Amino acid sequence: MGKAKKKSKGRVHKLPKTKCCASKSRCGRCPIRMLKEGTLPEGYTVKKRVLVRADGKKATKKGLQKAA
């Protein structure tokens, strides 16, 4: 018998990295690129190549998952 594939529920949003890797071509999860495109989660911004919350606190992966 074949294995059944699970279908995903809706489109999964890419979460940004917490720090930019400074790649010249900008990877798909680069916070700088996402900020420019407007795809960064609400309440987040980038300062000195590091993803931070708009209120100035550090951005955590757990907090990003809740925001996305």
C-alpha cells in the first residue's frame, strides 16, 4: 500500500532570520530583504542587520512564530 501525503493548510509564511548573513545576493529569509518587500511580520523591524521588535526588545524565534 502507498503512503498518503498530508496536505498543508494554507500557505506557510517564511520566517525571517534573526540576523542578516550579509550575503550580497540576499537569501530568501533575509530580514533586510523582507523589510524592503514589506513581508516582515507586523511589529518587527531591522536595526544594524539584526531583527528586533518595534518596541526595541530582542526578537525570538518563538515570538516570530506567534506573529506569523
